[in-house]
Amino acid sequence: MITGACLCGDVSYEIEGKISPIWLCHCSKCRRSTGSAFHASAVVSPDRFRWVTGEGGIREYEDTPRYKTRFCGRCGSPVPSYLEAFDLVFLHAGGLDGDPGRSVVHHIFVGSKAPWLELSDTHPQYEEHKPPQA
């Protein structure tokens, strides 16, 4: 069982089984929503995801119909979101407890990464989204 929570612990959740590999998104929206150089992301099937506490305290900000971010109403930490178009739960890997058993596989939106960040790992880098065939 993989568990996760917000900073204050009001919102918590469980994931049964494995999550997807983790990717790092460098787009400006992810950088602003996390206050960091990138967002460590993963997904899981909704039938393997369960809220444990605090679902009613989650707040949401919708920038565009395609970009919505959810966060704890008390501490502001990002929390998982259901992606209807893909029938997946979008996870913030930084909110997971312990080792989720997955590692980073690639970077996306490096074309708009923070200019002060130098990427020095060997993971594939994509200017925008990862192409379907890659």
C-alpha cells in the first residue's frame, strides 16, 4: 500500500498496487503551482486510489478547462486530481510517503524550464509533452 498526504495531514490517501513511472514537468504552470523548478508527476488508475481523510477540505483552481490544480484548503499543498479525459488520478510524487517503488523516467516541457536549472541526469528530455512513440 502506498500512502500520501498534504503538509498538515488533513488530506490523506492510499494507493493499492503500483503507480506509473515518475516524470518531471518543467512547464511554467507546474513550476508556479509547486514553487519549484519542476513538478514530479505520476498517475494511477482510479480504482486503486482512495481518499482516507480530508476530501471535503480540498480546494480547486481552474486556470483553463484543461488545467486544474487541487490543493489542501488548510496548508495549500497540492493533492491528487482525477483526470476525466484519461480516467486516471494525477499524483504529486512529492506528497507520497516512503518509497513508491518507481523512479524518474523522463523530463517534459524542458523548452520552458527555469533558466537557472541545469539538467545533468541522463533521462530523456522532451521540449513539450513526450511524443506517443517515444
